[in-house]
Amino acid sequence: MKRKMGCLGVTLFFALVCCAGPLMMSMSASSGSGGTTANAAAAADIPARMLTAYIAAAEGVQSYRAGCRGMQWQILAGIAKVESGHAVGRTVRSDGEVRPRILGPGLDGSGAGGNTTPVPDTDHGRWDGDPDGERAVGPFQFLPATFRTVGKDGNNDGVKDPHNVDDAALSAAVYLCGKGRDLTQRQQLETAIRSYNHSAAYVADVMGWISRYKTTSSAASIKGVTGKARTVLAAALSQRGKPYSWGGGSVNGPSHGICCSPGGSSGEHIRGFDCSGLASYAYAQAGITLPRTAAAQAGVGRRIPASAGVKALRPGDLVFFGYVPTADGTIHHVGIYLGNGKMINALRPGTKVRVDPVSVMSDYAGGARPW
């Protein structure tokens, strides 16, 4: 039985599936989802640490609501923007703690914050600091009673805290998913948002921010790019934040991968992409079918030699890396060129789809233009 493989690069001694990484790598690149975070945050004007939490929560919600479809970080960003301005004016620590705490007005029926119905205390001041009344708390402004029901430990520190952005974002994702909503359907998405706040104006406000974030996080990076190249880049950028999965990804999107990389990393339980899987998916959205491995993808379309330099690349081109730059058989990695010396990249196990400089890897082997 033939197994699905990742980006295959044949060396003199053995075959390597893609994205184990070259023998030498530049240490100037950010780790984890840093490239993704910095790029999207710059485009959407969201603090990087907050965006990291939104992306992780959108992925992690499947562990709690397997039937939920369509949860995206932009949905969580839209809620957090309206609720707290992405914790504006606060410091968000590396562990996700927001300081000072964000406390809403006392829900005593006085009309402050739009509240005209008194809400009795439920947490004895544990989260809202008010032993006599109730206040919404944290960057997602949960009522303590609601957080007690849906609260999750997003940063795996053993504590569920609405003042921790990782915990709050994952809890919000669980709440919005309900019993298994399809958030790709506008009506169900609006119903989810309305459950967060029973106001038509609130729903419209959040929906507006979701649309804006979806537009800016992709379009800002591909301004001026047209045709199939734009389709390819938009498709690849839409997958930022998806986890790397050894052998994962297809023309239909992220998928579970296989076991195992030369370093022993398995993609069997990770739904995401490896490098050539991401390329296959993005190009398929433009009607272009690529072979499944990086080395084979180098043979599609016009080949751009390494000697021509990165300046010869155009947005949408495939970018290759090989142990011997002039020998396509040694290619072990592929990215998608975004422009300005950057590429959309599923780098290696333990990372996520992100934007990296082409120089993140030291053995540039040229590119290819499949149209």
C-alpha cells in the first residue's frame, strides 16, 4: 500500500520527507508562530501576544467542540475588539496574564454600561473583586457565572482564569461554538455572536470587525498582486496559524499527516500542513495541480535558478531549498514567495504556517513559476 508522503528530497544516501529542515539554518528567524503573529498583527493592528492567543484558541477549540466548524481567529478578534479593544491600555505578559485586570461596571441595574437589570454576585469577588455585586471580567468580558461554566485552561498552567488571554480566548471559542455550530454559515455566526450579547447593534459591530480583520490580514500583504498569483497567496495566507503536520495537507486543505520525520516527529494526530502540502492546497485554489513533493514541484512551470537570486522571484512563485542548490533531486523544502524577500512557510515540526524571510533557510535553491 502506497503511503502519502510529505515533501520528498532524495539525497545520495536516503530520502527525506519535507521540512525536517536543512543541515544549517539561520538563527535570525523567529520561532513558533512569530512570523505569523507579527505579520497579521501589523496588518490588523492587533497586539502580537493577543493575536497569538486568538490563533491558538481557534485551533484548540476542536478538542472541546469537535462538531464545531469555521472557528477562525478573526471571529475571536472581533469579539475582543468590541469587548476590550484587545486589552487596550493593559500589559499582556508572556504567560497571557493581563495586568491590571479589566473589570466592567457594576451590574447593579443603574444603567452603567447599558445594564438596567441587577445581576447578583456569583463569585464572591474572586474574579471581579466585588463581593457584593457582579462585573464582567477580562479581555473577553465574561460574567463570572458564564466563565465558571465554559472556562478552559488555554495555557495549560492548571488554572482557569478569565484574566488570562489564553484561557479567555479558548473559553470564548468554546462558548461561541455552542453544541457544534457551523460558523461558516453567516446566520449561525450571527446567532453565536448574539448569544454573547443580545443586541443587534453588537452583532453588527462584531461582524464588521471580523470582516475587516479577514480583509486586512490577507489583502494588506498582497496589494498590487493580481490573477492566479493573488489567489494562491490569499489561499496560503488564510492558513496562517495552522500547525505543521508531517505529511499533512492536500488540495482540500489541512489534514492529518503520517509518521515519522527523521527526527521522530509524527503528523498522525496533527491536522495541518507540511511545506509541499501547503503549496498543493494554495495552487489548487487557482486551478493548478502540483505534485505532492517539493522536489517534484520544482519541475513544474518555469524554473528560476538559484544563481538568479531572490530578486528574480515574483509573488506567487514557489521557493525551494536543497542540500545541493543546483541539483533538484536534493530539494527538501518549498515555500510560497510573498514578495519583499518573504515567503509563506510551513517550516518544520513544532511550528505553524507563517510568514518568514527567505533567508530563514541557508540553502536557497531557486524557484519555479507554475503558470
